[in-house]
Amino acid sequence: GDGDGDGDGDGDGDGDGDGDGTAGPGLPSGAILLFDEACPPGWGEITEARDRYLRIDDGNGPSNELGGQGSHTHGFGAHTHGISNESFPHTHEVTASGMDALTLGLSTSNATNSLCRSNHTHSGTSDEAGPAHDHALTASPGGTTESSTVRPAFREVVVCAANADGPVPDGARALFEGDCATNWTADTSFDDRMLRGHDGDSNPAELGGSDTHDHVMPHAHGGSTAPGGAHNHSATLGAQTSQTAPFVFDPSTFEDFSTPAHTHDASLANATHTHGIVDGAPVSSASPSIPPWRAVEVCSADTTTNALPDGMFVLFEVACPSGWRVPPTVDWTSRFIRGRGAETNAPSTGGSLMHGHDGDHDHGGLTASAEHGHNATLTVATASANLGYSASSQSGVGALDGHTHTNTDVSQAGAHEHDISSASADIDTATVVPEYREFVICEVDPG
């Protein structure tokens, strides 16, 4: 005898010979359960499920298909941006220097005209200008986003199939439509995460992925704005202090002498400017990208058992075996397996094959700062003075012809920037399914 009177020899009284005190048929060969470590003895890993999400058969073709895509792109449309209207009041510093050769006329009877030079400088500040203005921006024709990978939030598992009929191993994970049965414990690490075959590293129960993703949208608007802000200035360059200096009458040479006090008026020509814009690669909004799913409670067996509780789902690679059936009350077709959320009244289904993104962006919201200069034109000035010279101890009066200057420098000024308005580049929707391995989901047939 076995001590409990049921004749199975294990002494637990349930008659099934497994010693756990619970009666049940056990699992058939080929049944698939999930583990946090290498498959136990008598079980073999389905390595095709590595790095792939677990999805239920779509009803077309083999029930253990591989599918999905690792990454995807979207097309996006033509668009441009507005540039704010800004004024930029400013002045410029103007400096004139250098002179061409001049004719110096002398009043003494024995003097002849002599070529001379008079190097000197003038400086001054222009009047203020800088009208309110904006700029046009080249429209972008649109393009294609950079590729992005869709990997919804996941919890890894080792996917193992029974090599023969037998009990549920201690620590095995199974799926339940409702709460975990007695002697099973909910594994909350699966909450709101899809089930995914482990990647083969040393941690087969990793968490990862994200339910949202975005895309870089490389495009250009010409690198800068169109010219704008046309304006001009005027300036009076300060007087040169009068000085005298020796000079020698010698038409073959240039002699230095000092120039009487005088001024020049300057006209700063009309000028426009542009601003740089960061064409770069703005980023789309983050968008949910979760394929159709159905939620289950993922439960861990507290002990090795032959009992198969009501509401327990088991995966198979082929059609449900004898004594098992496809769950009749819910449609699992083409749905991914996702851990039930912890919140009250958590949804049982969700997700979509299609997703899109918002393409609003503003290239940083500001143009590059820009300043500018002008070309300047000086009026001709005439300076007269009594000049002393040393030829034969004579002195005389020299009249300096009208002159201008060869070098006129205008400082850069008017630094300012503009706001860049946000614009939406319409982004095409896309159908994206993460890489998966299909299975058949079954429950014990009570009939």
C-alpha cells in the first residue's frame, strides 16, 4: 500500500502519483511555459523566440511564423517657418585714412607747384538706423525621417517546450485570464510589458524597450534667411587738427606736411543682411507605437504540480492537442501577449498597427545673430594753410587741393536675431509590427 489508500504509491492521496496532493492530468508534450533561467531538465528552449516578441497566431500559414520589422521610417511634407518682425537700432563707427598725391600751389614767385602728400585720419559716429523688418525663409520640400526601432516595453523570458508529458515545474510562468490560481503567484515585473524572448545574454529576465519613440527629420531651409532690413546712415567725420611741418620742393618726391583742420561728410550706402538658421535635424514628437495586444496575468508556479487550474493558458507551436482548445470567449488572433496593468480596471486589450507623429518643430526657435557693415562715400574737402618751407630761407603760402581718402572703414554693428515660428511638417502614418515569433494559445477543454 501507499499509505493513503488511492493506490498510486505516492502517499499524497490524490491518485495521480506526483506526490503534490493535487489531482490533474499534467501537461502534454509540446506545451510551452516561460522561465527566468535556462529550461529545466525535460524541457527544450525555442531559440527562434530569442529577441522576438511573443504573438498569437494570425490564422494564416504556419502557426509558428516569424515576422515583424526591426525599424521603420516615415515620409514628411513640405513646410516653411515664419520669422518675427524685429527692429535693430544701431550706429556705426567710421574711420577714413590714407590720401592720394595732391598738388600744392605756392604763392612765392620762384616756386613751382609740388606734389605732396598729407597722411591723416578722421573718425566719427553715424546717425542711428535699424528699421523693423522680417525675412523670408526658403520652404523645405519635405523628405524622409531617419529610421527608428519600435521595441515596446518588454520583459524577457526563456521560452521552453516540454519534451514529454509531465507536471508544471516549480517556478514556471504561465498565463491566466484573471487572477492567479491557488499555488500560483503573480509576477508583477510583467505589468504593462509585452513578453519577449530573451536575447541570450547572462540576464534572461531583463526589462527594456519603450512604448513611445520619435524620429529625426533631416531637412533644410537653405541655411539662412533671405536678405532683409535695408537701411542707410550718414556721418560727419571729425576735424583734423592744423599743424605745420617742413617740406621740400621736389616734384620727384613726396614730402610730408601737416594739413589744416577740416571735416568730411560720409554717406553709408544702403545695406541688407541675412541670418543663419540651423537646418539640422529636428525631432518629431514621441508617439505610442504598441501593436495590438491582449493582457494576461503572468503567474509563477509555487511548486511542481500536475494540476491545471481553470483560466490557465498554455502556448503551443501547433494546433491545440486533444483535450485542449483555443479560448472561445476572447479573440487572440494576431495579438501580442502583455502583462496586465496593476491599476484597478486595467484594460484587457489595446494597441494599433498604425501610428503617426506630430511634426511640429522650430529649429531651435531663434535665428543666428547677425551684424553688418556698409560701404561709405566721403565728400571732398579743401584745406588751406600757411606753410613754412626751408628752400633758400623763403616762406610761402600753400593751398591744398580738394581731397578725399583712399581707405574708409565702417565698423560691424546692429547684432540682433529673430524668433522662428513653429511649423508642422505633416508626417505620414506607418504600419509597424515589432519582430515576433507566433504561437498558438490554448486552454484545457472542460468538455
